[in-house]
Amino acid sequence: MVVLGALLAVLTACSLTGAAGTGVGAAAVDTTPLTELDALDDPRSYVGESTAVLADSAVDPVADDPQPTLPATVTDTQGTEVTVTDTSRILAVDLYGSTARIVFELGLGENVVGRDLSSGFEEIADEPLVTTNGHELSGEAILELAPTVIITDTTLGPWDVVLQMRDAGIPVVVVDSHRNLDNVGTLIQQVADALGVPEEGAALAERTQTEIDAKLAEIAALVPQDPADRLRIAFLYVRGQAGVYYLFGSGSGADSLVNALGGVDVATEIGWDGMRPVNDEGLVAMQPDLLLMMTKGLESVDGVDGLLEQLPAIAQTPAGQHRRIVDMADTEILSYGPSTAGVLDALARAIYAPAPGDAS
């Protein structure tokens, strides 16, 4: 994942993530429980694109006024012992927007003084950005905010900026850079421990895992029981204006998402590790039934028609022939954390019970 994070950082000039936007096939959010939806009899035969939209994106703190127990001394994922003595000015930044969301859900949102580009939820929107050129950390911007503690991982750079913050005397805690369904609770606890609220972290981790487990059970009822009938899914990352076309595979976080949705991750199936440039032969060989995309990426090629024009090989796959593209806001789709159950719910609706207006 460290290598993946470095590669993603290289692509940040293309603006990997941005503000949540309305996708090509956006429709009103349906809050009917998944188990009561009129699901498709054959998800592979459906024709039309759709957009996954969170039913509720609001922060729901696990505590109203947590009182951090300080000083808090932790050993971060790099083996560095860090002591945090002040949480009055928190800066939590990473490529996925996960850490800042966790801080808010722990009930410490009022202490947050800045944000990264990937933190797109409404409650943090007014905080100043500390990333430039996409996701490049600005040492000057960070120092101007005078944070008393920084929570980050290895997905943002340049790393010299992080070291500069340590040299300036700011406690910097590096948490896990992996993003998948298996370590959501671990990531939450790492952030909570560093901020001196371990009990709130345990409560948030438990609540989040309970929500995820319940959602996975609901999704399982929508997935075709015969493995041969399950959707073959690929996660396609696109920035058309920069000519960037990548497929996400094993270890990217997208594989965990596809598996949770009951699909077959076709990139992992052929041994595609991390994220790699698309090639026509590989894409055709995968024969995906459905493509998952970030909304801004789809918009960057002018929607499905533009995508088929820019990548003609897609037309040689069932996904292209059926226009089976499901997009979701860049700041949400891979933001593993407290909102993961909601992300799964939104994607499951778009995949297995798309709104009638979504079909072409």
C-alpha cells in the first residue's frame, strides 16, 4: 500500500479527489431498506449507467463532548513513539479523507483546524486546505494553522513536509495507510488512541463494524446465489484531461469493495496488483460486466459516451455494451471509515436496484 500511495500521490496533479458532485446518472436517494428493494432478476442484463449517492452523509459523533486523557503516548505504524499533550488544534490528513472523518465522528470535530482535498463532508468544508496541486502537502499552510497534533499516513507527500512538521516540534502520528474492510476498526482505534480518547474509539469502531456487518448481510441477499451469475466488476480510475486511465487491483482497496458488493474483482482475478495503466488487451480479456468509477473521473471524459470514445476497448466488454457504469463521489467511494456502511448501501442500490430513471 505504501507503493500504491506513492503512485496515487504522483497522480494528484490530476486531482484524484474533489468535492462531491452530482454524477451522470444521479437520481433521488431511495431510503427503502435493501431487503425490501425490487432487485434486478439478472444484474448482468441491465442496461444503463447510475450514480451511487449516500442516503445520509452527516457526521454522527459517538460522543458529544469527549475529554481527552492527556498526555497520550502511542507507537505509530512506523515504530515512532509519539506523545500528544494538546488536542486543541487537530490536523488529520490523508489521501482518502478517512482520518478527518474519524476525528469528527469521535466528537472532536470542533478542534479540527484544516483539511485535505479528500475531506469533502459538509462539516469540514469551511476549514482551510493544507494541500495544493491536488494532494501535495504545503508546509507553509500547515504551519500557519499552528496544529498541536497531526494525524496522517504515508499516502500524502512530499514526506519532507511531514518531517519538517516534526522538526518544528509538532507531534505527528502516522497511522495505517491500508484501506479495506478488514482494518476499519483498527484505523479508528489508532486515531482515537493518539488523541487520548481510546474509549470513544472503541465505541466508534464497534458501532462502525456492527453497521458494516449488517449491511453485508443485506447485500448478500441481493447477490445472485450462483457464482457464475455474479457481476464481474472492475474499478476504473480516469482523469481524461490528463490522459490518465488506470485499473485498481489487488491491494488497492477497490478489491475489498468489489468483494463486499458480491462481485468478482476481475483485475485481481488476472493478478493485477495495485493500480496499473489500462491496456486494451487486458481490458477486453477481463470482460467486466460493470465498471465502478469516481464521479469526477467520469465527468472528466464527458460521461459514458465520452468514456466509450476515449477507451473504445470498453465497447468490446459487457460493461460497455450495456453502459453499465456506476459512479460515486470521489471523496466517498474509497473512504473506508465510519461511513463505510453507507457507501456499501449506496453502491448496492446502484448495482442491484438502480432507479428507473438511471437506465438509458
